[in-house]
Amino acid sequence: MDLNALLSSLFQSFCLPLCREKVDSLFDKEADAAGARILEELVASGDQSHLTEGWVVGEDEDGKRRLRAQLAALENSMPGGVCDYVRRAQRLLEASRVGENPFDGFVPSVPSGVTLAFGSDEFDRFERLGAAAARRTGFVIVAGGLGERLGYSGIKLALPSETMTGTCYLELYVRHILALQALTLAATDGTSAPADAPLPTPSLIPVIIMTSDDTDAPTRALLDARDRFGLAPSQLHLIKQGKVPCLSNGRAHLATEPNDRFCLLTKPHGHGDVHALLHTSGLARKLLGQGCNHLVFLQDTNALVFGGVPAALGVSVAHSLAMNTLSVPRRAGDASGALMALTTARPTPSTARSTSDAVEEGAVVSAASRTLVVNVEYNQLDALVRASLDARGDYNDPATGYSPFPGNTNQLIFSLGPYVEALEASGGAMPEFVNPKYTDGTRTKFKSPTRLECMMQDFPYVLPPSAAHAIYAFNRRLLALAGSRLPPAAKAIVGGVTVDAGPRVVLGAFFRPTLGIGIARLGGGAAISLSARSSLCLDGEIAISRLELDGALTIRAVPGARVTVRQLRIVNDGQALRELTSDELGSVKISETISEIARLRGYELVPPGESAGRVFNFEAPGDYIIDDKWAHMP
């Protein structure tokens, strides 16, 4: 070894570690000093003297340093910082104590909107407009939750959306996004564009996933194990939400861990953090600069949402909406949030946009009249309507059979320009609420620590057996709209839940990138028939002219493969739905042979997966024809 190499080796071995130690030490000292300043302000003006009560100079110095470091870290991760968080908490807790009505001063009314019916010309027009706009749209998946309340040990995005294919929610979402992305390279009739066709700008649809401390590692592992489900690394962005301090009582005292008085107890701030993260990460501004016009926000377990997203996006484009909420018909009394227009009784004369209104959670703002279109929880809705709108309260309109206040799915579409403008005006801070569980009528003591939350109002996601059957029913409806022959509608009880029975149908994302294209590919109309016990799975560019199915059939085509089913008749044993016995559900020993997902649903398909029945896999680009008058498989 020459002298230069020796000196370089010594520098790498000794000097660089020493430099890093000095840098780390400098950062530690800066963080400690910052934490000390925050702690001093909390004690002096934030009513947080309990944090330093009993401190003795020279004792527990490591613990004190840990607390100061935690405060410094929280200061950098929370809009407004720790002290401002405490002040907001004190105001909200006092309002809760005296029973302030958050809707005081507002008059409710039925919100205006666009009602679309599947299969109508209007739906098709908006869907085509939205599909064209998808190339300049980003998709945000809010995925901070585990499946614990469902009895599932993993992340909700890993749950299967239905049992026939076992496609998990994350894969389902990604495939729908990739199908819309591929559609931007296709002609208006759904045929593939030439391979050398110029890419639109941006050519790849951005996908942003918000995770939490609980879900970040499992989400990354799922993406890595499945090669991001086909997403390019450059189009995938993961942002992780942090936590906020918990509050131990009505004075907003910061709570500490039960066994560590030098560590603040923290919990997630809620999925409303996604807006702040898009701002502080710079992603929202970056996407706007890259040519994105809209952002679509998706909850983590809504398998049917892409049936309506393209059309809803088309409505946003056609009406130049700053914000649009995808809603569904809702019956009065349903335990789900509803959309309502709230107008203040004291309108402001200003025509300028109000910053506080612009970032109101789930709100569309009319600044001049101060009208907000917001989600109102079902347990507040009836009293609010009775008090100032209609003595009937939350009622069903006799003409429709539904409440005039539509159900909020919390699937949101923002015009990116106004969205970025509002975030930058607010610094990413979102309106918050607090929901303490009081021990008594004084409303000052809590049963357990609470915290401030900012959340897009929860859609009541559950995973009963009916969830998968709702997907099958939705796809049967598309077959019916195309004129296919299906058995009469029927009901069945599965796992103690009444569901719509009939053929199990899965129409994949690449078969129906939009509903209009899916219906067009079922061009055979009445020449397509399915028996009640049938299972049908289609994914890819597949056109069906004639199909008689009594059993199980799967046809898959990779991108670039074009399949025409001229004539196909299938009869086989298919798949049967077998409900689990009480012993299988309750016995740990027996349950070792039953999957966790089957135990959640209460049933399994026999035989499992797509091994049942006839399977056609077209794994290379090209044109294919299926013309098989009789295909029998015992």
C-alpha cells in the first residue's frame, strides 16, 4: 500500500467517524436547547408545570434530555408547534366542557350536486371526460390504519377485496390506476394506440400513499414483495404521518407514558394529516408544477370506488369545481355521515376567499355567503335539521325513498391549483376537533387520555361477508346494463348476513378502465348468459360476443393482448361457497387449517382461488380468438 492509500484509509477509519460524532453532538445540543426552550414556554404560559414537578438538578438527567429531544422532534413535525397545539387544545376542551354547538350560527340546507345513474348517457359523457382528465390527475391513498377492529392482524390494504381472485385492496387500487393510465394511450373506442404514440404529460399517473408508524413498514414490505404492483418507482410516493401529544384532562395537561414520566404519550393525529403532509413534503406544489390538475383522495378499503371516480372527475372538470365529494344515496337514520350545506346566519360582505373557510374539513366554500358543504355525522344530523330546517328531522323523500342529504363516502376530488393555494395560506394546518370521554358531569376529567384530531370523516368500513358479494352484485349490474341474461335477483344468508345472491362476477380494472368501456366489451348482450352458480373473472382487453356459462371461467389478457370470445359454452363443477362451522370458527386447533381471511368472512370457496373451472391466460401481446362451441371440464 502506498503512502496516499494509507493516509486515505486512516482518514476513513478515524477522522470521518470523529467528524460524524462532532456533527451528531452538535445536532444533539441544538435539539436539547430547542427542547429546553419549548419546555420553558410550556411551563411558563401553557399550564404544563406538572412536566417538571419534582425535578432535582443533577438527577435523572438522561430522562430530562429524552423529554427535551421529544419536544424538539414534535415541534418540527406538527403545524404550529407544540405550544400552539396546547393552546388550541385548551380552547377546544373549554368549548367541549360548556357544550358549545359547533354548528351554532349556521342554517342547514340540502346541498346541490349532480346525480348520475349508471348506464345513462349523462354518466357515460362525464366518465369519458374524467377518463381523459385522468392523465393529469394524482391519486392519494390514505392508508394509516390496521385491520384490528375487523379481527385482522395486518394492514387493511392487504385484505382481499373479494374471495374469487384474492386481489388485495392495494393491488386493486393500483390496477385501476394503471388501467386509466393505459387508457390515456388508447383511442376513444378503447383500442390500443400504436406503440410509438407520444406519451401525455405527465405520462405516469402519480400515486401517493400516506402511512403511519403502524402501517409504514408493512406497506413498504407489501409493495416490495409485489414489485409495486407494476407502478414505476418514479410515480410512487410514500409519506408518513406522525403523532401528536395526548391530553390527560380538561386543562390540556400533556400526558406521559404510564411508566415513564420523561416520555410524552402520543397518538396519531388522524387521516386529515394527509393534507399537511402533502404541503410540508412539497409534493402538492411539485405535482402542480409537473402538470397535474387534480388530486383524487381514496380511503383504504372501498372496492367499488373506481366505478364512480372517472365520472366524478368528469363532473369536476365540466363544472370547474375546487372540490368534489363522491356521495351515495342514503336512507334517513343510516349510521353514516351525510353531506349538508351550512350557511352562516351572519354573512360576511367580503367577496375574498376566507383562509379559514378554504381549509374547512370536507368543505366547499362560497366565500361571499359563507356557505360550507360539509360532512355532518348521523348522530348530529337529525337534531340540526329539526332545529332550523324541517320538523321531520332526517327524513326519506317519498319521491325517491332516500334522505335528501346524501351519504358521504369521503372520496374527495380537489382541483390542484386552489388546493395548493389553500394549503400554502394555512401552512398545512387543518381544522381539529377533540372527543374526550369524561368521567363525570364536571367534564374536566377523562376516562383515558385524548388528543386533537383532524380527520376526513370516516366512512363506516367493515368487512362482513357481504363486502365481497357487493362487488359481485355491482359487476352483475354491468352485465345487466349490457343486456346479458342473468338469473332473477335473490337473497341468501351467508355467515348470518343477508346478501344479494347470484353469479360471482369479477370484472378487473383492465377489462373496465371505465364502466362505459366495460359495457361496450360485453357487446354480445343477450347472447351472454350466466347460471346462478357461475363464477366469472375477466381482466384485460376482452370482447365477448357469445358466452354461455354454467360453472367457473377465468379469462386474463396482458396489456397488448386483444381477445375476442366469438362463441364459448362452459359447463363444469365451478366453485361452491362453504360456510365454516362453529367449531372451525371457535377452535384454535381446527382453525390452524383455516385462513385468517376465511375466519373473518365466515366462509371459503371450494375449490379455492382461480384453480376451479376453465382458465384462459393470454400472456403475450397479440390478437386472439376463442371459438369453442363446447368446452366441458368435469
